Amino acid sequence: MDGLKTHPVTSQGLPTYGTAILINIINEAGALPTKNFREGRFDGAEKISGETINAHCQERGGKYEHSCMTGCVVHCSNVYNDAAGHYLTSGLEYETVWALGANCLLDDIDAIAKMDRLCDDLGLDTIEMGDTFAVAMEGGLLPWGTGPA
Ligand code: SF4
């Protein structure tokens, strides 16, 4: 516990930006799943990054440094609200953001959050859904990068 509370990643990075702190880092490394895994960099990464999620949480009355279960000492979760301050989802994670975002060329973090909420309500895995959408987009069944579609 002392190690987690003193290491900069688990005591500062993850609590502030959540697991989506990895979006910008992995994008810069060229390994962010993008366009149905065909590319490793996404031009819209900043818009769906942990930094943007944190900024929206602060502006909209959401939460960061949030614990998703009792006893956790890392607090990497969040509560994400829409622009009007109404609850959209919790928590918005790295895997969800790349799967429903970069891998579908979608740079709208609010649309990703809405889909995360729908997947939670329906009991669907967000990685599987994002990858399913990406295959459908590559096959011409859906347009790339649109939240409403
Ligand atoms: S228990 Fe929840 S808040 Fe804590 S580190 Fe794991 S995912 Fe993050």
C-alpha cells in the first residue's frame, strides 16, 4: 500500500487522469488501436484522452480520483457528466475509449461516454462492441467516426 501511495503513476497519474492516461502515451508510441487496428496513431487522440476526460470532469461537476470499490487506494475511476452536468457514465476507461473511439475513428468523448453507458445497461463488453463497430465500418455497413451511427 505504501508503494502504491508513493509511486507517481499510482498516486498521481492514474488518480488524476484515470486509465485513459494511456491514450496520449500509447498514441505517441504508435500503438493506439486505430481504424480497426490498421493504424497506430489517431489524429483525434487528444480529444479522447485522459487529460480531456479530467478537464470535462472538473468543468461539468463530475468526479476524478474516484474509487470504484471500497478499499481501493489508487482511485483511478471517474464519474463523467455531459455538458449540462448530467450523469453520463462511470467509469470511462482506456480500453473503452480506444475501442469505441480511435478504433472507430471517433473523436467525440461524449458520444463514447454515451455508448459506454448503453453497453453497461445492456451488459455488453465495450471492447467487443467497439471492435464490432470497427469491422462494420470497414465493411461499409457504418460510416467511420460518427457517434450517432
Ligand atoms: S479498484 Fe477501481 S478505482 Fe481502484 S485501481 Fe482498480 S479500477 Fe481503479
